[in-house]
Amino acid sequence: MTDKTKFETAINTLKAGVEYTYDNDAPITEELFNKIRWKTGEDSVGLAIETTICPHSEINYIKLKAEMDKL
Amino acid sequence: MAFATIGTRGIQAQSVDLTSKVTGTLPVPNGGLGIASGTTGQFLKFTGTETLASAADNAGKILQIKQDDSTGTTNTSSSSYTHFSGIDLSITPTSASSKILVFFTSNFDNESTDNRQGAVSCWREIDGANNILLSSTMAQPAYSPNTRVSGTVSWIFMDAPSSTGSVRYRPVLKSNTGNQVNMGGFQSTMILMEATI
């Protein structure tokens, strides 16, 4: 299982249907986790409104890593 | 000095039969070729089947080209368009009537066999405002039921920003199915051409 697949699986285990974007390598470190762009809404032209501060209480780096380590 | 040859009986009644009695390359005759003068920087144009005149070059031209490349990847599960981080390209048209030809190519990967589908488009803004998507969907790449597909995604668009401000273009992508897809990873390129038509 690739790191990208582990990340996606772990995220959806913590909270299904979360919408996110990240660049390049899977965010398996806290530094990369803090660069994830979490979708919080959509603007008038259809572009995602994003924040790098995770808005989901079910998700943080420690919880994510714990889930990924199970895979 | 260039000369043409006038054949037998080529001159009759003070007229020269140019069509059948003169051979060789004609030099420019005294008085020109139906035009008294031309305009510097213009071209010679047929204005009728047998008349010439000086005229501006009104053919389409490429006035400037911009290019941005990336080997980065953007991964998303967002159901709204999000920026492809590797490419961010601006151009300042020399005329408000210019067209901007936008070319983009990259790689798109649906990452799995569970019927994932993505979509791509292009976000554009002028002078830091008035942002729009040039199309609701430029392409829906890498979709094949129950099959992982990783392949080329590309599109071409002719934009008319009607501005001489800074016009900025960024590729965008989204997941139509709400699970992770990605774009990039290999050579991604955007090219902008300002053209007159």
C-alpha cells in the first residue's frame, strides 16, 4: 500500500467524505500535514475555499499517524 | 539594367502589346504598376484582379508567448475546483482586442479501480480581480469504470480578456466522485500566446 493510499484510507477512517488537497508527496509528516488545504466551502465561480488549519475536530496529525500506522 | 524584348510588330499604333509580344522579366516601368507610391512598412496587395495598392498587413500574428512548466503533483478529493500548484502564469496583452490562446497538458491519474473520475478547467483573473473559470469543465480525464487510468490530459482555449491588464491563468482540478485523484507528476506545461486575428 502506498503512502498516498494509506493517507486516504486513514483520513476516511477518521472522517468519511473529507475534502482536501495536497501537493506532491503524501502528507506523512507533521510538516506536510500542516500544508494540506482543507476545503471549507466554494466561491461564486466554483473554486474551493480552503484553509491549511484543519477544520475537522476528528482529524489531527497524531490521530492520522496512528491510523496510518495500523495499515 | 533589366531589359525585356519586344517581338516583331509588338508596337502598333503607339501601343505595346505586353501580353503576347514582350518576353523576359519586365522592369518596373516608369510610373509604377498602377500605384504612384507605397506606404513605408506596408505590403503590396491586389485590390482587384489587375490592380495593386499599398496595404497594411492584416494577417493574424503571434505577439508574445509565455510558458510555465512543472513536474509537481496536486492530489485532491475536493468536489470543487482547486489550484494545480505547479503552474501559475500571467500575460499582459498589448491590445484589448488581442486573443489569448491557452494551451495546457499534464498527466491525470484516478489512482484506483473504484470508478473515480476527475475534471479539469482553467481559472483566470485580470489585475487581481474578476476571476472566473474559463469553462465549467475543460475535460474529464482518466475515467474508465473499474480501471485505474493514468494518462495525458490536455486542453486548448481561446480567451478574449478585453484588457491590457495582467491576465493570470492557473489550471484547476477536482474530483467528481469525492475521492482522491491527482494531476501532474510528470511534465506539465502551460503556454499562453497573445494573437491578433
